[in-house]
Amino acid sequence: MSRLTLALDIMGGDNGPHIILSAALSALQQTPHLHLILCGPLTIMSQWLSKQTSNIQSKVTLSDCPQNVSMAEAPAHALRHKKNSSMRRMLDLVNNNQADGCVSSGNTGALLSMAYHVLKTLPGIDRPALISLVPTMNNGKVYFLDLGANINCDSEVLFQYAVMGSVLAEQIANIKQPKVALLNVGSEEIKGNDQIKLAAKLLMDSQNINYIGFVEGNDIFSEKADVIVTDGFTGNIALKSWEGLVKFAITEVKNVSQHNWLSKIVTKIATPLLRNIYLRMNPDQYNGASLIGLRGIVVKSHGNASSEAFLCAIKEAIQHVEMQVPDKIKNKIQAVLMERH
């Protein structure tokens, strides 16, 4: 298998470079053909690399970056003044074909601005979108977008999101004619704002998309759709609500289990079942929102991701490289544009 190269921003996130470096080591151990370009301060990376085996050292290139984009930094400021940052460097490496894709858990707004500026969007795509998997009933999964890249989306952008989400479900999840739905305040055709209604019409008129209609918030975790499309404002709130609900449920179970001796016994008996439910719902394993619609592969990890969660984001990037996702989206968009014009 030919070498696959990813660039990692080791300075992104809330928990320090050691989280990303630990995930990088796991990825290299699990993926023999993977090569990593680590972007960050040379002193930190060199110290870590010197402790690794010669086999791992041969699969790593260090790119010294004197600047760092903070989590609170304004995107416009980062774009103008942080051209030597670890975040910007990894994007430049992708743009110059020195890396096949990149991963960062840094400032989302800055990453979006830089990626849009450096990599540009594919022909026929107005704006990129953040997309990720969400668990559904019966061990299923649904692709959900946009998760916050664009707060306001018109009908054309929502239509493009549907096309991109359909490609991802078809190529990555091997779903033939994936079912695509629009998130709305009701399932009836008369519900929703003008953007949603017009986007629905565009999708109904397209022969390239298997559009099934509207779904509501309580349908996100059902099996009704393979792809659910919404604007970044709504999508981000929905995603954070899911993550908050999982944490709330875990805390409540722990609290209840300590009430008395009987609850402790019941909890111990139910532990295997609870663990299975937690593993299904744990947001960490779904970490890694792909910024699709660009001319290169960019994966955004949660800022507070654990090492295991960041590893999931790296694996997401590997999948997108191996499946040549940007090319597949480009071909699909061209087919849709030809159909419409």
C-alpha cells in the first residue's frame, strides 16, 4: 500500500500537545503505511520523537512553527497574523500536496477561515460544511451537517450540503442511494422557513439525490435518514445537546448508584449493559468532524478531545484520503449541475 501522509496541528486543543502526540503514536502503530508531519514548536516535538523507536521516527517529519493560534483568537486576526502557526502550516502542506490531509483540534473559527482561504472550495460549492456521524437506533449511524461552519445558509447552500452528505454516506458507509432529509420544525410540507421549503423543492427536483422529506429533532437518532441536513446554527446546538445529554446521563447513573446498598448491587449487575450503552453513545468515538467541500481534506477534532478521541479524528482523515472524498464530491456536484442546467 502506498504511503499516506497527514499533517497534525499539535498545538490545537485545550489539553496540550501530549494528547495529540499520544494519538499520533497510536495511529502510526496501527497504520503501517501512515506518515505524519507534526506541526508545532520544534523543542516539544523533538523531545517526544527522541523517546520513540527508530521505526516510529522514520515515519515522522517535524515542521517547526513559531506561532500558535489560541482558542480565543479572532478568526480574522489569525488569518492575517498567524501565517507561521501550526494550524496554517498544516493547511499549507495540504495545499502544496506535501500532505494528503490534516487534523486539528484548535480554534474552529480560525480553522474554517484559514482552510477556506488556503484550500478554496470545490467548483460548484459555495461554502464548506462540518459533518460528523451521530449514532442511531439498532446500531445505526447518520451523517449530520452542518455542525457550525456556517450559521446562516440559504436554500442553495443547503442543497449543496445534501449532495456532499450523500456522497460521504455512499462512499464511506457504502450506502446505496442514501436517504437524505432536511431538519425542520415539523414533518409537514407547509412547515419551516423559506430557505428550508426552497431547499426541499431543489432536492425533490434532483434525480441525483434520494430525498425523503423533513425530519424533526426527535428523529435525529432514529433510522429515518442516512443524511440529515441543516444550517450550522441549528446543527451545532443539536450536537452539543447530544454531548451534554450523554454527560448528564452518566452523572445521574453514578449518583443513583451511590444512594444505598440496594442501588449499588443493582448497578453492579447492570454495569455490562450500561457500559455497552455508553460505548454506543460516547461522543469520543464520533470525534472528528470533516470540513467537506474544500479542495483538500481537513478534519476538526473537539478542543477538549482525549487521546482516544483525537485518534478517531486521525482515522477519519485516513478514510477520507483513501476514499478520495473531494474528488467524489466534485464529480457528484458536476453531475448535479449538468442535470440542473
